[in-house]
Amino acid sequence: MFALRAPLPIIHVPTTYKRRKVSRVCKSYLTIDEQNTKSLSESDHDDLFHIITFHKPDEEEGVYALRKLNNEGLPEHFIVAWRNFDDVFRYKVLLDAEMQRSSYIQFASQYELDYMCETGNYTCRIVDDGILVTPPTETMKTTDWERRSALLNGRWSVREKDDTPPEWP
């Protein structure tokens, strides 16, 4: 038995770089406001939306909402809902990195969003397909949902020493 020693064949691969086609063009915005979102009343009645929720085991859920000052200087809370799963997933990943806690994506119908807005005194903003928005860079240390559940369970007082109110810009 014997072995032959032969040079390895050289495979020549052309190194031409082709431009890849972008499958989807996104408009990117830094914040969520009236220019890049629509009101819930402007959408179709049969739509399902994606929302972001937070929850711990054996506790109730909290929906992700943003707080912004209105024209009178009073805080206004609004729920953000998306039409496209890819857009909400991208926002969720950025939000998880910013808040350092896990969030979940759930479906919500327009009826459920209307009910949440009426009972919780929220407004709802719908982000359309292909619009990239990023979460705010400053988040609250303790969310309203965590405060409420801790207060109901008797683990939190109305005002703690290290809990300072957020400064409004």
C-alpha cells in the first residue's frame, strides 16, 4: 500500500461584491409621537395589535406605557401598540437591554385596547408597518405596575427614601 502526495487543488472564487437588495425600507424615529403613530380610533375595527407586557410569576400583568407631558404640563400615559411583529420584537429587544428586565409580546384586539384605555385612563398610539422607533433612554426605576402590586401586597409604602420622582425635561 502506498500514498501519493499531490498538491491541493486551488479553488478560485471570484471576489466581486454585489449590492444586496434591501427587503424592507424602514423609516426610523427616535421617539414615539403624533408624527409617526396614529390614534386607536383611526384604525380598522378588526385589527389585532402587538403590545408589550411585563409580569412576574403568580402576579398580574402590567402593560408597557410611555409617559409624556401634554401642553398643560401634566403627565399623560399612552399605550404603544404595533401592527407588525418584527417591529415590536425589535423594540422589545432594545427595551430589554435598556430596562434590564424581561418583557413579553402579546396580541390585543381593538376592543381590549379600548377597555384598557378606559379603565386605566390611558390613550393608545398605533405604530404602523415599517416604522422603526426606539425606546426612551431614561426609564423609571420602579414602574407604576410594580408599585401598585407591592402596595396591594403590603410590601411598599407610599414614599420610599431612595425613590425620587423623575425630572421632566
